[in-house]
Amino acid sequence: MIAIDKAQVDKIIKKRNTELKRQHNRAYDKLEKLKKNNILSHKESHILRRILRGFKKFSLVTLSINEMVNLSEEIGIMPKTPKRKFAGKNSKTFLKDEILKALGYETKRGSFYPEYFSELGIKSCVYCNSQLTLSLKKEKIGTKKKYIAKFQVDHYYPKAKYPYLSIALFNLYPTCASCNNAKKDDDIQFQLYQERHEINHNLMGFELDQAQKSKFLVTRESREIEYTFFNKTCPEYDEKFHITEIYKSQKDVAEDIILKSQTYDKNLRKQLKKFENINDAHIDRIILGNYTNPNEIHKRPMAKFMQDIAREAGLKISL
Ligand SMILES: [Zn+2]
């Protein structure tokens, strides 16, 4: 919904340099081994050689956005190959599957990504901001099948077409399961990682209908509350992710915020300030019940909606 400063990713890359280098080396070695697989068709061998050539220079994990653009053009998408038997199964996507396996994308969903994205401050879906990015997946653990919570990630360059970019950090867009399904491999005009000066928090958001707000204050009926979602750069965004529909069910949240804006008492802030180690940002968060800094909307579901409604309702916190 809102871009994040790409410098934050660069900072983590610097900090975790050794570990990320190891991730690249491990994946690259596995791709090298794959090259020796004699089941590959001529077309597949050719594309794999291009991949190996490309990633001799660049990291599979930490390549920059520009490098990602260049390599995706240079290497291209996975070729369509005829169905053939592999390990007893008919496989049409052998090379793609093997590349994903070599890069360890699935394993990272349960291990590396939860930690990495928490460090980056992303816990809620970057498209709808209404749900968490974890989803349950049934997996075989030992002899039994169990549900485990895995990180859901969408790829700007879809992993079906560009599996070699499946672990590139700048290609990872944490999402909820519904948005990931809704988006599929479609292009959507939204860049999650941007330079700080390019980020505009006002291109997308929610507007509270002030006349309806007044009606609500008289009737105290939450169904009177109306708000609209807008997106100035990507008109198909709402239709794709059903934002209006999702948030239509959150009138009680808007109701709470409007009531808070009416009942806010400066003494509350004074009272809270009496506690040790509590600053204005904490107090604002307690009052809103969510993060109040526009740069922190990915830290908790609904933050964007709640910040916008609070601003429009005139809740006296710094937003
Ligand atoms: Zn979502």
C-alpha cells in the first residue's frame, strides 16, 4: 500500500553480509550441479548457462533493483518445455522447480523470512495492510503432516517466470494469502522499495465522509459512517485487492477512532507521561491503538486505515 525506504534493506544487507553471501554461494553451487543434470533440454541448458553467467557477477540474494531489471531482461523467462517424465511424474516445469529448490525459496519461508521481515518492520500485507503475512501450510514433519505457519511472499518478478530471482531481497513483497492469490502473476503498479525522497504517503489512502461523520455523532449509529479508498496512481488496485470491500467491514474501528477524537482529554497524555520511559510516540500509539508514524504502517495490520481515519476525524495525536 505504501512504499518503504530501500535504504532499510541496504542496511540489513550490510549487517548480514556474511550470512547472505553464504546463501548466495550455497544456491550458486546447487545451480552449478543442476547444469550437470542430463535431463535438461537444449533450451533449458542454454537458459541455465545464462543464469550462471549472470550470477557470477551479481548476488542471487542482494542484487540491486537496477541489476534485477537488467538481469531479468538479459536472461528472460523460463522456456515452455514439453511434458516428460521425471521421478515418476509428468513434469512440464522441471527447470523452474529445480531452480526454486536450488535457491531454497520454500525453506526460507519458514526460517529466514520471518526474522528478516521483522527486522525490516513488515508484519502486515504490503497490498491490503489488513492482514498478517503468515499463513498456515500443511507439511510433512517426520512421518506426520502438520500445519505450520509460513511467511507468504509475492514476487515482483513472478517466480514461475523468473525463478532465479525468487530469493532476491528486492523482489520480495510480503503479502497475505488472499492478496497473493488475487494478484497471481499480474503486473500491478506498485513498487514496494523506493528511494526515501520518492515515497509519497498520500497517493493511496482513505477519506472519511465528514457529513456522514456528523450524522453518526448525532445518531451514534456506526452504519452512518462512510469512507472511501483512493489510489491516484493505480486505478485497478481496488478491484484487484478488494480494498473497499475489505474495509467496509471495519466501521467499528472507524467508530472507535471518531469517538476517541470526541472524548480525547489532554489530561490522559499528562497521566501517561507520569510513567517512566514512556514517550510521546508510545502515548500516541496507545491512544490510536496502532502505529502512528506513516513509515511504520507495515508493522501492524490496519495501521494505514487507522492513521487516515484518525487524521480525518481530527484525533489529537501526531500523525
Ligand atoms: Zn493482503
